[in-house]
Amino acid sequence: MLLEFPKSFKLRARFQFYEMWCKYKDSNQIVDLALLSSKAVRPSLQLRDVLIKIRPLLSKLNKDNFAHLRTQQDKDR
């Protein structure tokens, strides 16, 4: 008997929001950039559009300014 299983697709990493981002000096500009770039008319679609656009911006902010904090937190534990 030969069993074959389909290849599983890689799940996208879950997005986590960190409150420390709100205290960063340029956080308002990041949100404004995502809001202004949305062209959706319906509010539900606009929210989805903004969330899609803000994720990479916040991920870059985290990588550039806060990446070492996660490592430090893990080390302290």
C-alpha cells in the first residue's frame, strides 16, 4: 500500500500588535500614511485596506527600532 499526502502550505505568521509602537514618535505618521492611501469607499473595505497596508509598515518599525527587545525579553525569561 502506498499513501501519498498533499504538500501542506506554509501558514502566514500571525500579526501581533505591541502597545510600545503607540509611544514611538513617528507612529501617528505611519497610521496616517495607511489611512490616506486607502481608496475604498465602504467603511468595512476601508478598514481591511488600512490593516493590509499598515502591517508591513509596523513590521518594519518593529524590525528597525524594537527587534532587540524581543531577544532581551526571551533572554530575561
